[in-house]
Amino acid sequence: MKIEQESVTPFNFDGLEIRDYTADRSSSSSFAEITVPAGVRHRLAWSRRSDKFYFGLQGRLRFMVDDQAVELSAGDLCIIRKGDRFSYENRTERVAKVLLVHTPSFDLSQEVIEE
């Protein structure tokens, strides 16, 4: 199966531009590209269901994972296990991009936003 970028409609989540390539598809994992503008922050959250794999494509993000700071740059991978509390932010003046894989696939009802 091929999913072309032009067929994926991005949506805004608190200033993040998310392209969910696997939305409304039955799969064991989900895959999204996230664009993080300068100064934008993902609120503190955790998953009851999925491990998350963030792969840096462009720019730099600062993750907080269970009170541990992690800097993610292009080519780096940040693994957030089910139940780990995390947030991230773009503290730079440049746009950052990451790929995100949820395993098992993303289920909004299983995500907890604490802030």
C-alpha cells in the first residue's frame, strides 16, 4: 500500500501540524509527520496503550520524559514507553520536524493530556 503525502490532510493540535498517514486505516502501528514551529510546545501527556518512537528529521526539540531532559536533533530517536509522562518543545527560532510511530496504533481515547 502506498499513501501519498498529497492525500494526507494536515491538522492542527495546539500549534503542531500533524500529518497522520495511517488515520482511519487498520494497522498494527500508526505513522505521522509532525511539524513543530518555533516556540511551540506539546503539553504534558502519556499513553495508556502505545509506545512512541520520535525520529528527528529537521531542527531540534527538547523532550522531557519522566523529568529527564532529552535533546532530539535530526537523525536521533527518542523512545517513550507506554505510561511515561512526556512533553516537548521547540526552543529554537527554526521549524523542527519529527516522524512519530505509535505501537500499537494511535487511539485518542487512550491518550492522557495532563495540562
